[in-house]
Amino acid sequence: MLKVLTIAGSDCSGGAGIQADIKTITVHKQYAMSVITAVTAQNTTGVYGIMDVEPEFVAKQIDCVFCDIKPDAVKIGMVSNKDIIEVIADKLEYYKAKHIVVDPVMVSTSGNRLLCKEAEETLKTRLLPIAELITPNIPEASVLSEIEISKREEMEEAGSRLKKWVTGSVLIKGGHSKEQADDLLCWNNNINWICGERVANPNTHGTGCTLSSAIACNLAEGNNIYESVKKAKEYVTGALNAKLKLGVGSGPLNHSYLI
Ligand SMILES: Nc1ncnc2c1ncn2[C@@H]1O[C@H](COP(=O)(O)OP(=O)(O)OP(=O)(O)O)[C@@H](O)[C@H]1O
Ligand SMILES: Cc1ncc(CO)c(N)n1
């Protein structure tokens, strides 16, 4: 059985973070492991508290996983602060982790900061370079590339700029654009639009976490970057289409549609 590790924050309401990742990996019939970087108190209406895990304890969790059950792919989500980012980068380099997908989570859908401002530079210098793929949404791509993005050409410009200084590939997710839900993939020397129908569903809590962990599963299976992203996008579209209405705010996806 293939094994996928998620390094991310816990969402007690089950829609995003570690919980979304474990559901996604399990539905992909793979074995899920988790290193928790922070415990959040959140639900469909917002994030009400964050308790970071001590960096040494993040390191200890990574050691326990890699010394025993070596992952075939690793997804990284919420990483909170500079020290946590440093230990994750050190450990993944040390263990020569394969197929690293980094979702550079900065702000939640509800508008709360999940990465402190001072840590943005460390994310850029330590985590993005070790990724096979990074998956910023439009606001995150804008911060990282320093290009204002409001149309497709600007997504392409930001993607090309980011591709120049990351080692791996770049996927700019289009969920935040009003008209479509098309994502832009820059890989090798290719720029491809990964198009998908925009589902009329306000319950999009955890779409980004779900997409990045599904990509990690597809990479673990041996698919190339393009195939991995395409299949993962189909998974997210399916989970949005299988409408679930939970909570009073922006609710979670329905992962059980394939079971
Ligand atoms: N209404 C929608 N219909 C179809 N696909 C969508 C919709 N909203 C988001 N997506 C898709 O979901 C994936 C995640 O994109 P998005 O831009 O929402 O990420 P995010 O902002 O990181 O998500 P999160 O809500 O977890 O913070 C992308 O593949 C995007 O195209
Ligand atoms: C723990 C966690 N990670 C990521 C996100 C972004 O969706 C969230 N809301 N919560």
C-alpha cells in the first residue's frame, strides 16, 4: 500500500487541514500519516484560535514517521511560523523525502492569517525550493510573485515568475476568480490551463487542502505532474458536486462520493 504523509494544521470541524487530507488520502486507497504543526479552533464560520506545536515536537513527529514507515509522498499545508518551517525543511532534506507538494497556506477562506507575516520569507527560502510542486491560490501567488492578479494573463505572468525561482512546478489555483475555476500549471517548459466547471456551491471549505493531498496521492502512484493535477482537480470537482450542507458558514466537501 502507498503511504502519504501530511504535515499540516488540525481543523477540529473536519473540513480543511489534516482532517481533509486524511479523508482524501483514504478515499485514494492509500495509507495516511499526519504530522501536526498547529491545532486550530475553527469551523465553517471562521478561525477562532491557533495553538502552534513546538518546533522540537514537530521534528519528533517527523522522526517517528520516517524512521518507521517511509512516505511515498508528502503534502505540506499550514506551517504557522519560521521555526516550524526551518525544522520541516531540515528534516525532509535529511530524510530525502520524495514527491513533496507544498500548499503555501497563508490566509483561510474566512480571512484569518494562518502563516505569520514574518515567516513568509522563510517559506520562500526554505520550503518552496524543496517542493516538486507548489500550489498557491490567487492571493498567495500574488504575495509570492509580487504581481497583482485579476485576470488570466496576470496568472500566467505570476506563474512564469514563480517557476523561475522554484526548483519544481507551480500550480496557481483559480478558485478565487469569479467566472471560472481554471487552474494554471507551469511545469517543465509547459504552461497548461487545467480547466474545470465552476460548481455553484458556496461550500468550498478545504478545497485547497483536498487538492494538494490528492495531487500527492497521484504522484505517489507514479503519475507525472500534469496527470496528477488533472486527476486531483477532477476529485475536488466531484466532491463539490456531491453537495454537502453542513454548518452555517462555508461548509466542507463531500469526500464520500466515491465510496
Ligand atoms: N466553485 C468551484 N467550482 C469548481 N472548482 C472550484 C471551486 N472553487 C474552488 N475550486 C477548485 O478548488 C481547488 C482549490 O482552489 P482554491 O483557489 O479554492 O484554493 P484555496 O483558496 O487554497 O482553498 P481553501 O478554501 O482550502 O483555502 C482548485 O482546483 C479550484 O479550481
Ligand atoms: C488547518 C487549516 N489548514 C488550512 C486551511 C485553509 O483552508 C484551514 N482553514 N485550516
